[in-house]
Amino acid sequence: MKDAIGYLRVSTQEQGRSGLGLAAQRHDIEAFGARESFAIKQWHQDIQTGAGKDALLLRPGLATALKEARGAHCPLVVSRLDRLSRNVHFISGLMEHRVHFLVAAFGQDIDNFTLHIYASVAEQERKMISERIKAACAARKLRGAKFGFQLISKARRMRITRLGHVSIQKAAKERAEAYRLQVEWAFRQSSRYGSGRPISFQAAADRLNDRGIPSPFGGSWAGGQLVRYANRLGIHPRPGTVPQDKVKEWVRKTLEDNPDITAYDLRNTPGLDHPIGVENSFRLLKACRMGEINRNRTSKKIGWKIDCRTTTRIRVSQLLERRPSLTARQVIVALGPGLYRKPKWIEQVMQECKQGYPFHRLQGQRFSSFKRSRAEMRLNTTRRPRHDKVRPDGKNGSAKMRMVVSGPSPVYLSQTRGFRGRYRKEATSATGPASP
């Protein structure tokens, strides 16, 4: 007598509870063994579908039976080929790896070609069974029949759902425990901003990816995935970044307390757990001040540039709207203490508010990037010469426009190069011009 391993399988739980299908398969295998001189050494069974190519993962009984048959160098015996699997790929894989199995319905004298044909028939039969069952269920649904969870009570459904959630959480906790050392090591690494600042979630995930440590599902690590694993392990790491909503609210409050603050001063202002960086400081300050400009009609009309003096300009325009007769000294007193309270600059802002355009439009392109539109250039064909083209003797230095400006040279032209005028101050006398 030769030894063999017996394997039994049914597809549904009802078939497993009845035991009729398992008993019939056992009887066929025992009759085959008595006929072919085989003694069944051990029995294994599964209650699982025969579909799918990952049968070894879904059916632990089959995996154990194949392992014992390989170790004992004896065949695996099944009653019919579809009890082994209804997947051609799985059966052909067993034949490719020279796994010795016997089918009681076919006997020992059967070749691989016939097994391939019967495996294809079993797979097609599975598809036909599935189609028939789906058609029958659809017909019963049309008549108002209920299936699955609808057949049990609500309390039992809630209990099953709760048990399912508990099992899912338990499996997730076990996966996290398997990676405890890697997660703790990743969050102990220093940040690129220095040792005093905790590492960000994505940077910690990148450290694991750089070392070639795969995630539990075989892919690469992500920041959100890593922090979920850390929370399951009870680590709860500090975030390496501050949420944008919190940063925007802090910038808004800081700007209300100090309207003249610059981006450099904002980066050095305490109040956040982490510095906001150069780009964020400029971007957030610009957004807040753009909101102030959009709420002010005068600033939108004039088109002031956005800088640390934006709030002061808006307050000056509001004061002049209420009391147009204010002087520069009175405006400074009304503004209160602050950085930008020089009378000369306040007078310039007041002049811009009255004229309706910024002062740099009077200076030409040398002092500003402002360019006139084509329509304005067509209307102003006979424009006055640029002040920086006029020489101290009153003549225009431009090749296109030759004219003489009557009257004495303005004070604007008597300044040194780089401050207002283009030429150095030249001393004049009654006899003639002196050397510079």
C-alpha cells in the first residue's frame, strides 16, 4: 500500500454544515484508494470557493495538504478536478511545478493534455453557474425577495458590523506593531531646519524610502500613512509644519497689531511653533494687504504698490476723505505713533490722494516701470520733455525734442546724480559757468 493525502472541498457554508458533499467526496477517494492500492494518510478540507488563482491564500487546508504531500513524497488525491480548483492557471501551475496530484474520477492513467481540457471545462462551468445564480437572484429581487443582511435582524447586523470593525482595527494594529522600530527611527531624525524643529511627516517617510524600507503593502511610504501608523502605536509625533489656516490667522492678527511690519520682521516674530519661511511671509502679507486695498476705493483708483506702507497710505486716504482740509502735521497727529510719519512722505501721499495717481508717474521710466498706454500717447502727442533730459542751462538734451525751458533752473535739477537730477550741481557766476 502506498501513502497519499486526501483533500476535500465544498463551496458554501451550508454545504459544509450539512456534510453530505464532504462525505460523498471522502467515499469516492476511499474507493479510489482501495482500487489503486493507496492508503490515505491524512485528510484536509476547506469550505471556500474554487475561483481565483490565489487559492493557496484563501484555502489554508489546500496549502497544508500540498506541503505535507511534498514533504512525504506522496500524491494528493481529490474526488474530482473541480474540487482542487476551477482555475486553469492554478492547475497548470501545479503541473508546471510537478506537483503530484491524482483525480479519483479519472484514475492514474491520465495525461496533462486531458487535465488541461477538464480544467478549462471546470472553469467554464464555474462561469455558467455564476451567471445562472445571478439571473435567479435578479428575478427574485424583482419579486421582492431579500438576500444577505436583509434576512437577519437589525441588532445582529449591528453586532456583525461592530465585530468587523474590531477585527479590522486589530489587523491594522498588528501591522503597525511589525513596523514599530522603523516608525520610531523615522521620527527621531532631525529636520532640515535644525535639530530644534521636529521633522515633517513627509520628510520622515522619505527617510524610510531612501533606505529602501517598503510599506506593509509593498509600496513606498507617504507622510499621512506614516503618521497613521505612529498614532496606532501611541507615538503621536509633533507636526513638522503648521496648518495654513492657523498661519493665515496669526499673520492677520500680527498685521492688525503692527500694520507697518515687514516680511523680515514677521519671520522673527514669536507666536508660531515653527518659522513660516521667506516665501510664505511675503505671500501671506501680500494677500492680507491686497484685501485691505480691495476694500478701499482710493487705493484701488491710485494703484499704490503693495509694501509695508500700504496700511499707512490707506489710513491717510481715509482721513482726507473725511476731512480734506487737514495738513500734514494734523494727519501725523491723527495717525498716532508709527514708523512712517515723516512730513515730506505724508505730503507726497496727500498729493497722490488729491491727484488720483501715484507720485512715481511724474518721474518717468527712470524711477518707475510705469508705461503710458497707447491711447494716452496718441492724445498727448505734444508732451513736455522729461525733467532729467533738461540740462542746467535750460536746454533739452533729447535729440527728438529741442526746446528751451524759460525761467531759472528748478531746485529739482540742482541735486546730485543718483538722488534727483541726472547732472551734478554746477556753480554759475555772472561771467560764465565754473568748472565742476
